[in-house]
Amino acid sequence: MIPTYSGLEPLRIFPGSNFVNIGERTNVTGSAAFRKLIKNGQYDEAVSVARQQVENGAQVIDVNLDEGMIDGVEAMRKFLNL
């Protein structure tokens, strides 16, 4: 089975594929700055964090909004629909 990831374009990772750069700054448990943006409802600024990672070479963005102090499902809906 070949891992396939999807966004605007599919990304398939084959056994001989080169390094895949994954942006991990859109993680409320791993980035205090990103968590603060989400908690404060600053979603446009939070999307800018993801955009900057892509501009710096990320091929995949790891988005994690699962944190006890926020409604992760609602936060994810808002974030991904921007």
C-alpha cells in the first residue's frame, strides 16, 4: 500500500521517494504561539503560520488542534475552511 495524502493536490510517498518536508508549527500542543492564536480566535494569523511553512518548503502541513482548553472540532472546522 502506498501512503497517499491529500489537500489541494494528492501526495504519494513511494519507497524510493526523497525526503518529505512536513510543517509541524500548526500544532496547539507543540507551539505556544500557534496555541495562543487559536485560543484568541485569530484564525487568519494562524493560517499565516501554515502558509509560511509552505513558502519555506513544507510539502505537507500537520495540523493538530486537539487540546483540552479549546473545542478542537470547531477550531479545526474554522481553520480548514479559511
